[in-house]
Amino acid sequence: MDQFQSFCDQLNRRQFIKRASVGLGVAAIGGSMTPLVATAQPGLHHTAKAKRVIFLFMAGAPSQLDLFDYKPGLEKLHGQSLPPEISRGQRVTTMTRGKKQEICASIFKFAPQGESGLVMSELLPHLSKHADDICMIKSTHTEAINHDPAKTFFCTGSEMPGRASMGSWLSYGLGTLNRDLPDFVVLSSAFWSGKTNVQALYSRLWGTGFLPGKHQGIAFQSVGDPVLFLSNPKGVDRKARNKMLDFVSKVNAEQQLVTGDPEIQTSIAQQEMAFRMQASVPELTDLNQESEETLGMYGPEVHQSGSFARNCLLARRMAERDVRFIQLFHRGWDHHRQLPLHLRGQARDIDQPISGLLTDLKQRGLLKDTLVVFAGEFGRTTFAQNLTPGDRGNYGRDHHPRCFTTWMAGGGIKGGISYGQTDDFCYNVVKNPVHVRDLHATMFHQLGIDHNKLVFPHQGLDQKLTGVEEARVVNDILA
């Protein structure tokens, strides 16, 4: 309402401003290429434990049964039908409906890791070294059973497109920590050649929805310039670009005073940011400054543009430069068939790079105030799909939103703990359920935000990331 009244007042004063003040307004904007201070004041509701987030999103949904949630009792039940008292008539996908639900034990070995004894799969030998830094949440659950709505929900708090994403909310609520890079950066990695069922990613997953456009996530490219149109056209040097943008800013400033459209001011700010990024982004992505020891921590693919390893190193460099929200997408986790083959490749993609990221952050003193989050959109079923008779090494698993594993590290989260519990079939949560909304609330809490107080008026409702449903901070996992 305050924003609406302000807009009306601006309309009423429009002609006066145009005649009497436009010269002053343009003069103020005229120095648009001069250094800026933070674009917004931090809006903390309480003391923050974290300053930034690195969100590792495994698009396609990893199998918690084969990576994190060890169920040795399934060996004795392998090949049997899932008991009806366990399935409880729960919703399944059309790929499973009407078919036999045959229990499938994981073929992979598990072992306790670190002083905490956190149990992890043999597929993650590098990440296992960080068991004492990780809080594993085995009771995560959601409602969405199909990929697109589930990914949209995890990233924006709603299954329906059009809502603001996590990073956009944080940019809006807390303002910027740096002046030369965006508050919210997205990195999507290339993938190993054996991947199948690789769904597309959509810009709405890092969009602003109803929030002002300046809070949009910026997706870096894996080929060519990291950001589109970063380089000047041929024949245009930096001085000429500065002069051009200065003129455009003056024109936009006059139009903003006439119309009162807040998005014009957003355009001015974004153009200024783009100009500064012409210098800051090449410096950010220049890995020649990194030692061979550091590069080695992330694995051999760190030298490959667009690889997950390289993106993990870029995430650390962004964290150093106080980018508020860094989201890494790694695709190809939709394993309905030949799961052992494809999961090995996926795990190899991420294992050493994430380990390197955690080590690097810790060595530089950044892990204590950087919240690292690992998740997929939902989990995988205990029963098999496309099982080859007599071949234990050839099975798939269907979508399963009722329980899956996520984990957090750093940013004031307890390390070396397993929180929540699933039943012996890894089919239902039996202790300490954590909804995706609870994860959102907990992430925001660590950044100093009360998720119920960070709101934006839209369509007659004070919108928030966690929506109108109840969400809670998972206090048990906070250090």
C-alpha cells in the first residue's frame, strides 16, 4: 500500500517534477559510472551465523538409498513385494502404477566415516572425509512427485511458476555485500557422456517473480563469455562504452521521473553493474591466480570449462568476493534404469569437487560463515524399476517425495550428525520430519532472517518464500 500511494503521489507531481527538477535528476544520474556503495541496507531480524549460501542442486533426484541412507535389512527382503502397510496407498508415478513394487537393496557398500561415524556410500570416498563437517538430514520430504514442479518448489517455494527464487529473496531482503558482482549467480555444469534423462533447466528457477528485476539470478555461461554481451563489440572501447551508458542513463532518468516506473531505475542499476562486471568477471574467472595445490583439490576436470569441478572452484572465488547466493546445478540424476552405472558417473562428477570446495572454504576461514547445502528435488523408491532378472547390477528407482536425504555444512550448522529417520524400507519418515519449507526457514534463519517477516505485497497477500503453510526452523541442527 505504501508503494502504491508513493506511485500515486509521483503521478500527481509528474508535471512539476518534469519541468522543475528533471535537470537536477539527470545531473545526479549523470555520474552513473562513479563507484557505488551497497545498493540496499541489510535487514537482519537477528544475529546471522552465515553471510552467504552455496546451494548444490542435483537436478533429477539422487538415490538416497545408494548414497546416504543405509538400509542393510533390505538384503533379506530383496526381491519381495513392498508390504501394503508400508506403501499405505501413497501416490506413485504413472511409470509405477499397476506394476509390481519389488524391493531392491543397494549393491553399494557403506561404512562409518570420521569421528562422528556418519555412514556414507563407497561412491563418495572424498566427501566421506568431511563427515564431521556435515549435518545429514534423512527425513526431508515434499509433495511434488514430478521433476518440474518439484524443482520449482525447491527453488521458489511453490510448485507453480511465477514465484521469486531463494537467491532473489535474499538479495531483496539483505542487499548486496559487493559492488562489482551480482548478489545471486547461477552455474550449470556440463555432464559426463553417459548421462540420460537430462531435463532442461528454466530461468524461472532463479527468477525474481514479483520482486524487482534487479534481484534476478545471473546465469554464467560455460562457453564463451561467462556473461552474455560481457565483451564490447568490435570498434567500441571501454571509454566509448562508458560514454554511451552515461547517455542512456540520463535518458532513462528523465523517463523514470516522467512515468514513475520503478523498473527503469532497475535498468539503470543493472547497466551500471554490467559495466563494472566487464572488469570484475574476467578477474573472477581467471584461475591462473590459483596454486596447483588448490586446483588439485578439485580434481582434474577443474581445467575443463563448464565442469562441476570448475564451478565449485568458481563458487569458492565468489564466496571470497561476497556473492550472497551461489547456486550450482548438476543434472543427470534421473535414474529409472541402469542406476549403478549412471550413479557411479554422477558420483565421480561431484565427489572430489565438493570435497575440494569444503576443504578450500575451511582452509580460508570461509566455511564458518558460508552455508553449503546439498539437495535434489525429491528421493528415490526402495522398489526397483526396469530390473533385469538375475542381474543385481541393473536396476532403476522411481521418484519418491515421501523421504529423501539432504545435507548442510558450515554457516553455524552442527557437523557430524544425522538428523531424522526413515523406516526400515526408506519409504516413510518415522522421526523428526523436515519439509522443504523447513529447510528454507532454517537457511534464512542462519542468514539472520525470520522467514515469516521477509515479505513482499503481491496480489493482496504478503508473499514469502515459505508461503502460507506452516514452516519451522530446525533448531536441533543449529550449532
